[in-house]
Amino acid sequence: MKRCYLLITLLLAIQSFGQLSSSEIHLGLQKLGVTGTALYLAAHPDDENTRLISYLANEKKLRTGYLSLTRGDGGQNLIGSELGIELGLIRTQELLAARRIDGAEQFFTRAFDFGFSKSPDEAFDIWNKEKILHDAVWVIRKFKPDIIIARFPEDNRAGHGHHWASAIIAREAAIAAADPNKFPEQFQYGLQPWEVTRVLWNTFSFGRTSTISDDQFKIDVGQFNPLLGKGYGEISAESRSQHKSQGFGVPNSYGQAFEYFVTILGTAPEKELTDGVKLSWDALKYPSIEKAVQHLIAEFDHSNPSASVPGLTALYNQLQDARGKETDLRTKHILEQKAKETQNLILQASGIYAEAIADRQFAIPGDTVNIQLGFVNRGNASPTEVHFIHEGKAYPVTELSKKNIFQEIKLKYRIIESPEDTQPYWLKKPKAEGHFNLDNILLTGFPEEPDGRVKLKLSFGNTHLEYPVSLQYKYTDPVKGEIRQKMVYHPAIQIEVKHSVILTGTGRTPLPVVIRVIPADHYGEQELEFKFINGNNQIRIIRKANLRKNIPVEFSFNHHEIYNGKNSVRLVPEVNILNGKSKGYRQSVRIIRYDHIPDISYLKEGEIKLVKEEIKITDSKIAYIPGAGDAVMEALQAMGYQVALIAEADLQPNILKSYDVVITGIRAYNTNSWLLKYYDVLMDYVKNGGSLILQYNTTIPQELIKSSISPFPFFIGRGRVTEEDSPVNFLMPSHAVLNFPNKIQQQDFNGWVQERGLYFAQDFGNEFEAPLGMADKNEELQNGSLIIAKYGEGRFVYTGLAFFRQLPAGVPGAYKLLANIIALNKNGK
């Protein structure tokens, strides 16, 4: 189903996150009197300065936005196993949660976060700089900021190639946005050139890097806001703490706090960041609007906000009339924006509540869904007409004289939309290496696609206002209470791949290829056609099954059935019902659930990586201690190892001695503080002949690293190799880890994804052996990606190699190298 969007306007789904309080409405009225706009710009979710943003939005009352070039897809996940696109989906919602707290708006470009980068050149090469610059210019021309604030500088103090690149984009996009010869194709969509007053760099002090100096312009952002009952240090902490997937919970701060700035473009500020910007209606030569706004503020009744509705309605009409006559671009935009804000305040002040509730969270094409439209007027406003609009049909609320009485309208709707209609918009088309591809340019910059399936139309006399109402499903959890989620569309048949990586050369019986078919309706006995597709080649297999609604059916195939070639291959499975009506189904529905964000539902195409290379393993029994979340344990099982997941209660000598190897998941020491208590138990385990393999941890306090995770001291540094195809040097070619049971060769480092590794060991003594060296271009060789120490009869290993990325990607060399690490105590040397 195609949807139309008014000139790239961010639509606000009403009542999605609750009614504003009287104090918040009063603050909204005050914002109507301030006509300035600020845009903060950086590279990732979590880069934004939430204290400054909350200060600008709520103290200075500027319309404030944050443009993150990426959605954070390439980072690590502290709360689960989702990585890549799924992590980007989570961090998108975390940013939206943060913005609901600090009062700003959220924007993105189509840049894909491909992982840590050490230079802007690499970032721009992979992203396609022109596309990202295009998107940033689009957002500037749409949002029309008076000032742009960059988080990072244009040099290596930025600490990350993406950060550095974002600073370049901030400056270049500001210049390009004002240039009518730059991206002129945007003008056909209603955009026009836009010139900002200045671009600033918000300097910082992060760890050992301080870019602040006394001669920089500074402002105090530590004030207390009595309308919100919080200071900006408190609002900032609450906002930043929404970045839970990154473990960025922070404490509140109170009192005076300064932010510092360097001017990049335009004249330097002397008193305020917005020096030279017209911030009032009087300055814009609209004294009548100034008077109307000030009257609304002065007469606002906190115990009866709906008393302001007539005045707000009159102001809305006044703004719309002035907009129709205004010729100045900037002033016309301000009139349009303030009319939208006034429209939202009319709804909030009225106390009117509306909802659209479906009888299910998920529906497929052809389903008939029951929708309940709910309306209640809880205030003293008196709309003259109220209609819900769905699929072009109006449903009137007839008894408008009833106050505080919940009224319902019930309708049935047969789903004609495609599942793609509720797919996150940036995932609808296959992505390129460094950027997403959009099928609707009007969605550029949006954090997510607005839900316009249901609308509420309110009339106050001759003033007609329309609001989108999010179509939701709601249920009651016995602990959490009422839960609401967006109603989304799913395919009629889902197919899931049980094992995405199949290893055929381990000497063990490989896992079967298992395809799970999940019908959303009853189809009865059917012949199913399975296709396993590799480019233009495919294998076709027919199976029979009784398909019953929502009951998964598993089909098992031998790897020889689906592919007869000798080389490793990636296959896409597809299923059809051979009844002449079926389409090819390739997708499953992936649902991501965390308490701090709404459910995320997206369509994921299945893929099987069939690894044909010989991978030798030893008979080793492995205990796995989970960390922040990874798929390494599943990969070990696919290799043929006996693997057990163990918890704190299992860290006892008599239990550990039954395992040959103990492996900790990524960030295990960062996420499981109790691990530090078992230093002696784990060291005794190694001393008595066990192997302890630690995957990467972040830079936890160094005294813990010395005393609590290793028999010998070393530091976990921030060293990493981000170029996944960078050369690897064998510093100790005869070392067992490179020779037993697999001979590791250079080609085993081909095909790695995103990075070689991260958080490498450093400053380790002669007790450790470091068999591998690697470096990014033009950097010194690093030897801390894999360190090995013999302790007593056992082995201690720390590795920053990104096995957690390589194993799910089916990289054969990563499997071989991990098998050799596991075998260190099996080779007799």
C-alpha cells in the first residue's frame, strides 16, 4: 500500500506515550514564543550530548534535533546477542526513548555503521560520501536549523573515523544546504536552500582526551527547570541511560555545569549560542502573534488546561493565515512549524484521548481484523465534530455532549497491505555495503515510518485538525500491567533456518539442514516445493505436509541434497505451496523484545552457510560462561563439541574438573560482576590442567585485570584492527596454536567480516606467548590479539579476535583457529 507524506513532516502519533501534564503543556506554550532551532550532529547513537540537548530544548526552548549519521549497527550489544542490523533497530528505539525524555527530535542518514573505523576516508569510501552528505543536507533543508553543533573535531582527537567524518559532514552539509547548485533534485520535493547562522563544535573531555580550553566560549547548562521538576543534569542522565544496549547508564548530576564551544562557520557567539538569530515574534515583526502567545502563557490555568483551547485554536488560525501571506522563507517555515506545535497543544490541552486498537498484534494479508476506535473527552473543550478516518472512510463520534465517557466505534477490516508495509523502511530494499537503500526518498531522515493508518479529525467551528493515531494491540501483563505494541503485518508463511551455519568437514556427523515452515492459516495436506538458491543456480526438492495454522513443521535435509559442489557456499531457502496460488516465501519474522523499548518486528530472509572446508577438532568437553550475548556457543555445538552452559553456581572445583576447557563469552567480566569472586577457583582449574579462554572484555579497571582474571598481569587496551582484510603475521609459526589440529595458513584469514579484533591485550610479560601480529594500514604491528600462557598444567588464553562476528558469518579460518585454541592442552606440548 502506498502512503503519501506531506512535505517530509514528522507526524506525531497521538497518545502513544501518554498525556502531557499541565506543567509540560505550559512549557509547550512558552516554546511557542521562541522561534529558534538547533541541530546537534554526530555519528552514532550515544554520541549526542544529552545535557546540552535537554538544556537547548527546555531552558532555551529552541526546537532541537539530533542527527545521527548511523543507527549504531556496528557496535557491541551489552544486553543481548543482536548484532548488525538488529542492533541498529534496537539503538534506533533507544534514541527515540531518549528523545522523549529530553524533548528533542531524532534524525538519521542512510549510513550503515560498519564498525570501528580509524579514518574518515575509510568511512566515506564505504558509506558513499555523496549519499550521506545528500541526506544531511536534506535534513538541514527540512529542519532548517539556525545553528548546527558538531560533537567532534575534524582530526584524530575525534577518536573514531566515523566521529571525524561526522564533523566533516556537519561543516560541508551546512555549506551545501545553502548552495542552490548542490543537490538541486531535492527542490522538486518542496525543499529550498537553507543557510545556517553558525556551525559550532561542542568540545569535550573524554578520559585522557580533553579538547576544552579556557579561551573557548562557554555556557552553564546545569540549571533547574521547575516546570519539569528536574535539572538538566538529571534529565540528561535519564535520557542517556536509555542507551542500555551499550551499558551507558549514568548517575544524575546537579548544579552548575559548563559546555564549551569552538566556532567552525559563521561569526563567533558572544553572549548566546544563538547570537544574531531572531528568536521572538516581535523580532520577526509579528507583534500580534507575540501578544497572543504571551496572553496564553499568562492566562494558563494549570487546573483547567482545556480553557486554553479557544485561544490556541485562534492562534492556530492566525499562524496559518500569516503563513499563507508570508514570502520570507525562514519566517514562513517558522509559522508552519509553530502551527504544528499549536495543533499538538490543542489536543494535549483539551484532554481528549483517542486510540485505535486491533484484536491482534500480527496479521497477514487477507485476514479480517477487528478494530476498536476509542474516544473520550476528559476536559472541558467542546469540539463541534469528531471523526475517525480509516482507509478513506469517516467514522463519526456522535455523542459529543458526553464528557469523560469512553465511547467506542467497532469496525472490521480485511488486510490488503503487504507485510513490507510495516517493515522498517530502511530495510525494505537490500542494502549496499555501507548504506541502506530507500524506496521512498520522502522518508529521508525519519527515525521510523509514521503510522498513518488511522486518523482523528477534530473540528472546533471552522477549524479542522487531523492527527494520526497509532494502530496498536494491547494486552495486560500480570506484573507489568497494560502493554501496547504496534500492530504489524506478517507473511502468510514464514520459513526459519534452524542452523545458519552447517560444517561438513569436522569429521563428525554434520548438523542437518532444518527448515521450519510456519503457516499463518490452515492449508491442510499440501505438496511443498523447497528451493535452495545460489545466485542463478537452485536445487528443487518436493515434500508433503499437513499445514495447520500457527503450528511449525520442520523439514530436515542432508547437506548433499541441497548442494553437491565442493566449495563453501551461501544458500537462500524458499518454499512454495504447489497449489497454483502460492508465491515464493523466503522470510521469517524476527521479533526483538526488551522492556525499555517497544517490540521490534522485522522480516528477515533466511540464509544457510554451508562450510565445506576440513576443520579438525579434538575431543574436548567445554563449559561456556555467557557474557553480553553472542552465538559462539551455538557455533561450538555445530563444530561437534560437547558444550554446557554454566552459571555462577557451577563455578566449583568438583564441577569444573569435568571440563577440558572453560570459555567466557564476550564482555563476561563486564556483565557478570560475580566472576571476579572466582579468581582462585578458575586459576586452580588452570593450574590443575584446564584451559581457560577469555574472549574480549572492555577496559575494566586495570587493577582487576591484574588480580582477578589472569595468572599473570596484563592490560586490556583499546587496540583493535578494523580492516577485516588486513595482513596477519605469524610471529611464532611453529606454535601449536597455528599447527594443531589444523594447519593455519594465510588464506584462513580471508573472508573475515567487519574487523580482525578489538580490545587487544597490551603490556604483558614474558609469561605470555603472542603468536599473531596484525595492524591497520600505516599503523604499527599489534601483537595482543591472542596471548597464551602456560600456568601449572593448563593454559590461560585471552583473545580480542572477533570470533563472535566470524563464526555466525561462517568464516572457515575462524573455526579452525578457535579449534586450535581449544586444543592447546591436547597436543602434548
